Amino acid sequence: MADGETLRFVDRTQVYPAKRAPGERAGDFAEIAARYPTPDAEAQAGRCSQCGVPYCTVHCPLHNHIPDWLRLTAQGRLREAYELSNATSTMPEICGRICPQDRLCEGNCVIEFTGHGAVTIGSVEKFITDTAWEQGWVEPLVAGRARGQSVAVIGAGPAGLTAAEYLRVEGYEVHIYDRHDRAGGLLTYGIPGFKLEKPVVMRRVERLRDGGIVFHHGFEVGRDATLDQLRQRHDAVLIATGVYRARAIDVPTADGAPVVAALDYLTASNRKGFGDAVPAFDDGSLNAFGKHVVVIGGGDTAMDCVRSAVRQGAASVRCLYRRDRANMPGSQREVANAEEEGVEFVWLSAPAAIGGGSVAVRRMRLGTADASGRRTPEHDPGGDTTIDAELVIKALGFDAEDLPALWGAADLPVTRWGTVLVDGATMMTALDGVFAAGDIVRGASLVVWAVRDGRDAAASMHRWLKAKAMAERRAA
Ligand code: FAD
Ligand code: SF4
Ligand code: SF4
């Protein structure tokens, strides 16, 4: 029973939900952390000191009302906590699972700085909305009064789904076009189940479908329609296509060497989880079973690859990264999880050649700082080695595809990185009524930023569409 008290951070220790033992979790793709039992969630929420200026909220991209829903949780008022948490986010239980909280809300919690350990905000957020789903508190999506205007959303990732939800609530007819056969974008086919189980994503998608949002799967803009054709069919368009051009690696590679792209590998693994037929997995090309696996890269995608390879039964899994642990872009929490599961990190190492069942590894050291202040890795002669590699996975990050060329839309302005250029205030491109949101604007980023962009884009599109309807009425 909740005692309703807050400010208990001195006498109540920080406790995250229990993680399953590494040996057990390495055998499946289920999430590794359990959910709090209700008394633990209430007790942990009660550690919050209810700051007047909550830095957790400031550093949450959605500016969630964190202290308020923590207080309601501590008081056992879970339904109200859910309603408040849901007011600023379309997918709180997803962000609660996969946000890098150590860099966002929890990393800026004041009691972290006093040495007591942050309030476990993400885990409480996940608890609140998972409970709401179980208790039937998650309301169906109800469309607003029909406005007689329609919107095309290109891309069913978190940015597109979020914008679609808010626009449907405002009464627009919403059509989502996605080249995949399932919605969710990287939530579905990128991020593995051990971080985010797929039913958690699919129940969100079903709620949108039941609310009247029309999904056009297997529909690739550029192949099945041009941008112009969608503009003619709809009153406004949102581009939310993410970034998918895998960065290349300039390393001599023998013909036929088993080198695969991270996203192909992760997509195949996620598809197997859905029970799909995946010939490239079944023939071994995208399956780590029994193999010595080398993953190249130090970001979160690389972490997802190494941990997936462990679960597929690889003989060994090594991660090559050219900088050291302190300078890697991936989350330290994920590195720790991977190490617990048996992954070996080979820091300060870069591939020199791939082929013949091995990778020639060049020893690196950190040299002088570049313009950004980051020390550039350079060859450290004398320490080169060779390691076994029957499957090499390249996980070096993603850039934007060339949308103007692919979509026959030379007038769509993009930056020199290929991301779509928008007006920062309206999120509209230079093309009237064409907006953009998520990774395709920011470059590879985070789910929570995609949700924020989707929310902002929907608000801006709503303003623009209302003005358009009014102008048309006046002209009639
Ligand atoms: P996406 O999720 O990429 O969705 C874009 C959608 O557009 C896709 O469904 C795609 O099929 C569709 N599309 C693209 N082109 C077309 C076209 N021409 N026609 C029709 N449809 C098209 N972020 C976190 O916060 N936490 C994590 O733990 C995390 N882990 C990650 C792990 C991996 C392996 C990767 C790759 C990314 C991870 N991210 C993580 C980043 C996060 O997934 C992205 O920032 C987020 O999904 C971006 O959302 P989006 O809606 O902009 O694009
Ligand atoms: Fe923290 Fe992310 Fe939730 Fe915001 S959305 S409160 S950053 S876990
Ligand atoms: Fe509570 Fe920490 Fe946020 Fe302060 S910063 S309101 S203690 S969660």
C-alpha cells in the first residue's frame, strides 16, 4: 500500500527493476528487465524530491510532467499518473524502456548529483503505462469531427505514428504510407526484442488502426508514387522516413567474405521473432549461430548486433571499436549488458582487411583532438593482430538517402548531409504543405526526439490546414 510520501531519497535506496541473469537472458529475445511490482514502483517514485524547477523535465525532450506523475504514483493514484504521463507522450511505455535516461531525465535528476542515485524515472514510466494497458485504462483513439481534409504521412516510425495520432484526434483523414509490411519503423525492425518486445509496439499500432488511420504497407514513395502525386492526393504531407543509408567502410575485403550490414542483420533477426520466413537467415548468411562474429562500430546499433549474435548462439562475439571505452558513442549501460552476456570488446582497434575467415586488426591510439575537440584515432604500429571472423557485421551509422533523386523531387531542399531542410518554427519544407519530422530532419537520433517532432509537426500542420480550409472557404 502506498504511503504517499515523497522526498524519501535519503532513506530509500535507488533500486532498478531486477534484470534476468545473463545466462538466462542470452537464451532468448525477451526483455531483460522485469517490471516493478506495484509497491516497489510506488516506493521508488516516492524518492523524488519534487523540485520546484525539475531538471528531469527540462532535459526530457517531451518535457514530461515527471515530478507530478511520480507524486501520483507514490500516492497509489496510478490511473491519474497514467493520464498525466499520456498527456505529453504517445508512447510513454516505449520511451520508458529505450530512452538513454542516463543522458536525459535521470542524468539530470538533482538527487543524482547529491550522490543518492537518480530517481528511476524511465522504469516508473514504463510501469505506469504497462499497468494502464493491463487495467484497460488506455482509451481507444477517437477521431475528432471530420474536417474533410486528408493528410499523407510517409513513414510509420515513431515520428510518423505520433503525428498521425494527433492529426486524427483533430479530425483529419490520415493515410500512412510505409515501404515495410509492418508499421513501427525502427521500433519494429531495428531495435531488438530484448530492449523492446514487439507486442508493446504492435498494440500501439493496432490502436491507431482501430481509430481509423489508414495504413498503406509495402508502399514505397519513389517507386509506387512520387512526392508530387501524394501532394495532389492529400491536403498536406509529412515526410518521416528516417535515415537508412548505411555508412560504408573502406577496408579491403575478399570476394565473398561474409560481411553484412547491421540493419539487414537486425531486420532478419526481428522478422524471425515475428515468425516470418527469412531465407537469408535460414541459409546462414544473416544468422550468427555457431560462428565467430565480429561487429565493427561502437554505437547503439553495434551493441544491438553483438547482443543479438549472443542470443543466436554465436561461437564468439567481438566488437571492434577504434576509440576507447570512454569515447564510444554507445550507451555505457548497453556495453555493461553486453559484457555480462559474454561479448568481448576490443577497444582501440580497427579492421585492416577482411577475408579468409578472419579480420586483420590494426591497433589504434588516440591522437590529437580534431576541431570538435574529439581525439582522432591513429595507427599504433606494433600491436596488429588477426582474429577469427565467420560473420562480420558493419555497424558504422546511417545517413539520409537521396530523397530528391529517389522521389523525383528535385525541388525538395536538403542539407549537405541529405537530411530534409525545414523551417525550424513550422517544420515545413520550402514546398507548400510538405512537412518533415524525425531522423530525416535531425539525422540519426532517438525515439523520444522522433515523438517530440511528430507532436510538433502535427500541431504545425493543424495550424496550416485550418488556414488552408479558411482560405478555400473564403474563395468559394
Ligand atoms: P524510423 O523509425 O526510421 O521510421 C521511418 C519509416 O519510414 C520506416 O518504417 C521506413 O520503412 C519508412 N520509409 C523510409 N523510406 C520510405 C519511402 N520511400 N516510402 C515509404 N516508407 C518509407 N533510439 C532510442 O531512443 N533508443 C534506442 O535504444 C535506440 N536503438 C536503436 C537501435 C538501432 C539498431 C537503430 C538503427 C536505431 C536505434 N535508435 C534508438 C534510434 C531510433 O530508432 C530512431 O531515432 C527513430 O526510430 C527515428 O524515428 P523516425 O520515425 O524518424 O524513423
Ligand atoms: Fe525520461 Fe525519455 Fe521518459 Fe522523457 S520520455 S521522462 S527522457 S524516459
Ligand atoms: Fe524528482 Fe529528480 Fe525530477 Fe527533482 S530532478 S523532480 S528529484 S525526478
